[in-house]
Amino acid sequence: MKRLIITESEKNRIKKLYLNEESESNPLSQMMLTALDRLKKLQSGEVKLDDDNEETNNDQEIENISVENNKEGLISPIDNFVVTSKFGVKRKGIDKSGKPHPGTDLRSPSGSKLKAIENGIVIDAEIRDNSCGGTLYIDHQNGFKSRFCHLKDIKVKKGDKVIKGQVVGLTGGGANDIGRGLSTGAHLHFELYKDGTLIDPEKYIN
């Protein structure tokens, strides 16, 4: 894991940019300085990380700083969503008879930015006239593959390399959206594969 190095001059520069005499009592500013101080302590070894990834020292336990990625390194494909249909459920009148839902549906406004959940190579990218509609499929080269449906805009093409967090498309699914497929409302259909097997995205993505 790469170490984040913050020099004293960089710290002072941040203080000059974001703080002045009038804002020394600003809680947000103080939070920034506290975070910088913790990073310096981690760098010097004064504060260590235990097996549960919580910062500790000899005197007290310091609260863990949350991160966007989970242990698999995958990030959420969109921000600000609500899960409306979970992986594996059987939806009468929607899915083929007896077939469980192969992905997770995330309700979000049409036009929400879709991000690559990990580095990878695009293996399918096309707006089709089928149930999936706007389709994007990415091989992450680490056993994981992600597939998305109902996109109204796809910003990459087959063979493109993408990096984690890169905006690769826009969600759709609305009544007037191109590529909505059989969607009945604005949302993102998200499928996740591990070593060729469909898995529950909610167990791997925060």
C-alpha cells in the first residue's frame, strides 16, 4: 500500500489556503487540521493501525476514518440511489417464469453519472432494442465483471480501457429515454459477476 506523505510545508500551505485568524474556530477547518495531524502521526509511527483497521495509540482509541472502497476495492457505480429490487428475488410478471432477478436495481434520476466500479476493459457497449436496452459490460481483469442496463448514454466503446471512478455513461430507464429497454421507471440495473458466476452486488459494494 502506498504511503501518503505530507510535508510540513504542504501542511502550512493548506492552512494558509483554508484558514485565517477569523476562521480558526470554524469546525470544518479544525476537522481538516485534525485529519492532517492524524496522517502525520500515522506516517511517523506514533499512531498505528490494528487488525481491525482502527487507529490506536498507547493512550486512547481514535475513531476509524471511513473509506469509499470495501476490501474488494470496488466502488458504487452511482451516487444517491435507493435499492428498489434486490438480487435473487422472483418478480412475478416481470422476470421470466421462475427466474430470479439477476442483478440489483438502483433507483436514481435519469441522467445520473455511471462510474466504473474498478479498472477494466469494456467488452460490450451498445444501445440495443431489447429488454436491457443501453448495455455496458466491463471486465475488471481480477475475476470481477460488471454489467449495466437501461443506459441512455454510453461514453465508452468496446475495447476501451477504463479506470475506477471514470464516468462511463448516464443512467436512463425513463419513459422517454432512449435505451430504456423494458424498464418501467428511471433506474440502473446492475449485475456483478465473480469468476463467471452472478453474485449479489450489495455484498461487495458499499
